[in-house]
Amino acid sequence: MSYEIRNSLVLASCAALIGLGGYFLIRAKFGQDFSRIEKEIKTRQQQLEQLQISLSELDIYEKQCQAAQEQLRYYPKVILPEQTIHQTYRYLEEIDRAGTFFNFRFKLLGIKRQNNVSTASYELSGEGDYAKVRHFIRRLEYGTPLYKIEALNLKRKPEKQLTEQPASGSLDITIRFDGIFFTQLEKPDLMAPSPYAGTPAPDSSDIYDPFTPLILAQLPPNTQNLPDLASCQLVALSARIAFIQDQNGKIRELRIGDRVYLGYLANINLKRGEARFELDRGGIPETVVLRIKPSTKGGK
């Protein structure tokens, strides 16, 4: 082995010994500090990840807060002075102009005072239809004064009473609600803030009435003079049109889907010479088939 190679090996060995000695010396002296720093780094990394998650959630909360602020900005509620407690009846008459929504009787049940706030309890009782009562409650809830409905009782009248008094409404109604008022405010005028919110009235025809009976006690009248199949005769058929003689002796042309009293024309069968109608007799479905028979008016 040459002299140069031997010196290189010696120097490499010395360098390795010095490096290992330095490493063990540093670990022996600063090992605990290194472990503590490593734990702190892991903890800070976890905190950073949590902050990043919180930051992403903050964006969502900010959007929700902005939406709530927009709603509150245009929310038309005002706490009125205590002097307006006895003007509530006048306010209710205004939102139920001419009794078009709900024919009610008004009663002030009592007033409770606590600190600077007064709570007045009221009761309305009367008659009306579901769609109109719903409209009345919507006006009350969206109006400017702060009223809160505590109890609502809707009961359908007996059929006998509905027959004797059809104009009074189909429901007996009782509404109990509270009004919130401040005792330290001036300008005691309940009508001043605007009698009701400027929201359009809902279309009564689009409101489902849960009090409508599934089976009617009486069939509705044929006010539109539609063909009454009980008194009709099928006189001719084509591929798309049924020709019938109605209860007035008039020949009518009916296409599939056209209305008759309590139902509609569902199908035409030229081969059998018949027309099939689907009826709803006050909640009871029925299929009626009229056939071309020279000697009869029609059959089922």
C-alpha cells in the first residue's frame, strides 16, 4: 500500500471518529432540547392546520352573517310604546279590511309588565275559511308591530252547520297571541309605522286546505253546465272525438282530456264503440263507460 493511500485512510478514519464523537456529544448535551423542539414543531403544525380549517369555516360564517344582516335590515318589526296596547283592535281591523280574511271577536286577556317591557295577551275567535285565515296570520306575522302567536286552534264545523250557514266559513278559529311593547317610548300611534308589510297576498287557489274532507257529504253543483253522464247518450265516435248528447239535448264534441261533470274523457275505443270517463264523486273514484246502443242512452 502506498504512502498516499495510507494517509488518506487515516485522515478519513479520523474525520469519521471526530464526526461521530461530535454527534454523540451534541445529542448528549442538547438531545432533550432537540426532542422538545421537535414536539413544539409538531404542535405548531397541528395548530396551523386547525387555523386553516377555522379560516375556511370563517368564510362560511361570514356569508351566513351577511345574509342574516340583510334579512334584519329589511325586517319590518318595531317595538311600539305601551300606550298603543289598546289600539291593537284597530290595527287588526286594518289588516283584515272589511272582514275579507277572518271574521273575529276580539278580547284583551291581560297585561304583564317587567322592567321596561309590557306583554299584552289577546284572543281572537270566530269563523272563516282556511285560505283566508292563513292570509290573515301571514299579515299579522309580517306586520310592523311585534306580535307572537302563542296558540292556534282550527276546527272544522259539522256538515249540518255548514249547510245551514255556508257563508260564515267552514272553520271555527281561536288565535291567542302576545304583543310586546316598551313602557318608555313616545309617539303612541300604532298605525304610524305602516299598517302591514307590503308583501303580496298569497293566491288562495294555490293553498292546500288540510280541513277539506276526503269524501264530500254533497257533490258540488254543476255550475258550468258540463255534460252530466247520468243523463248523456253516446251517439257517435271517431278516432279522437266522442259525440254525446248531453242532459239538455245538445250534441257535444269531446276530445280525450275534455271535462265532464265530476271528471273527464279518458279513452276512446272505436273497436268496441265505447268512450271511457274517469270521475271523482266527491273523493270516490269511478269509471263510467258510454257505449253506442240504439235503444239505450248509455251504460257503465
